[in-house]
Amino acid sequence: MTAIYNDLHQFSNYVQPINLTFHQYLLSADDPLLVHTGNIHQAEALIPQLKEALNGKELKYIFISHFEGDECGGLRIILEHFPQAKPICSEVTARQLSGFGITDEFIIKRDGERLTTNEYELEFINYPSEMHLWGGLLILENKRNIFFSSDLMFNLGEASGTVAESNWDDEVNNISHEQVPDSNKRAELQQNLLKLNPKFIATGHGQCIKLL
């Protein structure tokens, strides 16, 4: 567990055979927000660290960018320990969570909508998530200017607690076919993202990015 940026905690797991680091995040506010659960094994390892970071607080929300194993594979286990927490996701992801019998309780958000608490404001952005281009979501936390990039911006390698420096326009323009296979949807996403002005990218994989 690492305090990666102000009150944002990062939990990481490096998988050597595929040379990839998986991150989950906790925004440690009065209404704590968990970003992604990890897969079922990562979630089991996450729970004691999460309880330590919460320090007696109740987990309020769990953000799921899209329906994939490392984003929500451990959701059922997390909810066993934090049954009051409400998943936040897109309508498509909600259908998968319900259809696979994981949970029927969630908060559905759409592109352009926001969720505001006393300590943070989440702005939701449409995300045509690979591989099936299912409608997912990304979030920008507007008070801290943190962009949670999910699988959109990432690097290989062991990257627990590491931060690189870059430029927002370069990161957006470097979004490739591997991240969004449909060229039209990719161009539309890039156009929308270039309107934003974050200061920090909390990546799903690889180094986080401090924006210059």
C-alpha cells in the first residue's frame, strides 16, 4: 500500500509471467471510494490492506470502469466484507454484474454525469473499453484533478508506487488501437479527453503519471 498522490492510496500486485502490475486505488475521504477490486485472488490480498487504510471508516463506493476480471472479478468478496458499499458503473457493466449473479445493487452513471460528496467530485466519461468496446466509464476527480485511466494508459513492468512525468496531450494522442480498436470511437474519445486538464493519472497498470 502506497500513498501515491495526496490522500490517494495505491494497492499493487505484480504478475511476473505477463510482466504487468495491477493497481487498485482508495480515495481516503469521508465517503471512501475504491477504484477497481482486482481479480478474486488480488481482492483477497487487498482486503486487510484496505481495512488498514480505511482505519475504521466504512467503504462507501466501489468504482468499476468496465466488466473485466481485474476491474471487478473480486467484487463479490469485497462486498462480503463491506456490504454497505455501492458499486458505481455504466449501464452495460451493471447488466453484466446482475447477469452473472454478482450483485443487483449498483449506481448507474452515464457520460457527463457527476457524483459529488463533501470532499470530492467524480465526473464520468464514456469509455469504449477493449476488447469488446462495451460501454464503460472513466472518472476525473475534479477537486484533486486525478484522472483514473483504467486500461487506457498503461505500461508493462513492475510499477508499485512509481510515478513518471509526461504531458497530457501526448498521453491522449498515444492512445492506440490496442486500447480502443475502433478508430472512430478512439478519435471521439481523444477529442473529449483533450478538453480536460488533469494533474495526475492513476493508471490501472504500470507507472502513474504526474502531468507537466
